[in-house]
Amino acid sequence: MNPAMASGDADAVAVSKRCACCLADKLQRIEGTGDGLARSMADQHDSGGKTDPGFVTIRSGTCVLRVRADLRQCDLLPSLPGGETELAKRYVLERVGSAPSSRVFRFSLSLDGTERVLYYKEYIDRSVWDTLKHIVRASRARRAFRASLMLAAHGISAPDILALGEVRQAFVCQRCFLVTFAVMASEPVYVLLGDDSARLGIEALRCKRDLLRTLGHMIGRMHAQGIIHGDLRPGNILGRYNDGQWQVFFLDNERTRRLPWVPARWRRKNLVQVGMVAAGVSRTDRFRFWRAYLAECPELAPRAKHWARQVHARTTARLAKY
């Protein structure tokens, strides 16, 4: 054999090995664990109940469900693997407006003699890249599932989950969905804040101001615990008034995450997003929200004016585009 050719082959093998090692290292970093791709896939298939206590695994063919343990005998469950088609055979589905990357339906069923309203949300891959990403990271439905449980563990409300579902072929998630309970007697925050304060009575005005303060405290508490919401627009926040107090619920938690600290640009993004209410919210109302937020994040106090001016300017610029 030609020594030069042998040397070239050896170099090619060495390069291939280095590329393989580099790819494996990247896959490990993407998943965020040191146990490699096999661990990532195992975690993706079944959390083993460690990160989602109170839920049990039910397998039906290629579909794996994580279901609330107290509702494991629910009549709804046999229809879930078949998705929208099977659900429509047993329930009256009402299509709910959503982004092109998902399909959402509202329906009702009886649980223990009580009529309950549920939402079925199926996540649609936006591209082939979306499908490939599911090999090395959790599906969008599972990320939303885990984020909702994480919020609850930190005293922050999100709609209660009945079931998570994933339909898989080999390691590829072909379809995923989440079933949640409706938050009854609630309205989106932008609706609740939409009335002009000048036209409100004393009691209604007090309720509106209390909502602004509650919103500020809750978002401040999220950030103080290192939690960033993926899409904090007012349409993704519900408010419910009960026994003289407001409770807010955070929706669309697919990209919500908890970090060791909150990067300034993500904090700013959340604050601009929540401020995207044009009607009914005055500059004084925004100041009420801001003071409540600072009470939970006192580390911002030395630069509070700078932050307030920056967030207000960016919010105003975004509102001007609509």
C-alpha cells in the first residue's frame, strides 16, 4: 500500500472520530445533562414520576400518556391517542383561536357528576427541524407540562393539567398534546383592564388597581425566583376575582423556564410584553404595577428609574405599531 495513501486514510479516520466526538458533545450540551444522548432519550420518554409527582404513565400502542393519578379511570382517556378525530366522535369540540403552530379545542365532560370544561391543545411541528429537535430534547407539550408543574411548585398558578400525550415512532415524536382544565370565572387580563378608569365606579376602580398590583407582585415573584415566561402577552394571563382577592393564571408555558438568574434582556422582554395593553391603562396605572414589581425585585431599586424609562419607551414603541 502506498504510505501516503495509508497516512491519508489514518488522517480521515482521525477526523471522523473528532467529528463524532464533537457531535456527541453538542448533543449533550443541547440537552443540558452530562449523561449523553441515551439519558436524554430516556428522560424524554418517561420522567419516572420524579419531576411530575401525582401523575401516572399509561401506554396505548405508540401513544404514551402522563395522566393525573386520581383521574386514571376517566372515560376521556381512551379517545386521546386518536386525537381530534376520536374526540369528535364522543364530544362536541369547539375550535379556539390559536397560533398556526397549534390546534386548540374546548369541550366539556362529566367528572364525578360535575360538568367540567377542558381544553385539548395539539402542538404542530413548524418545520422538519422541529421534528428533528425532538430527538435530543423534550416535545413542546412535555416542556409546557413540566413548566406548569414548576410554576405550581413555586406558588404561581397555571391551568390544572389532566393529561400529557406523546405519539412516537422510534425516538421521533410525531404528535404531542396537552389536556388542561378551564380556569372558570376568569377573563384575559387585557379584557379586565380595558375599561377606562374615568368611567368606572369607586368599587370597580379599586378592583382594577388591585389587579394591577397583583399582576406586578406575581411577575416580580416569578423573576425573583429566576423564572422567565416564554410569552407574557396579556392574552396569556387570566385574572379571577374571588373573595375580595385577585388570582392570576399564566398560560402558554411551553417556553417558560427557571434559570439561576434572570438575564436583563429577558426581564425587559417580559415587562414589555405584559405592558402591551393600549386601552384602559394609564401611565399612573403602569406606575402602580411597577411599584408592586419592585417590591418583589428590590435589587432593581438603585436603577429603578432607568428600568422604568427603558421599559416604557419600548412598550410605547411596540404599541405604536399596532
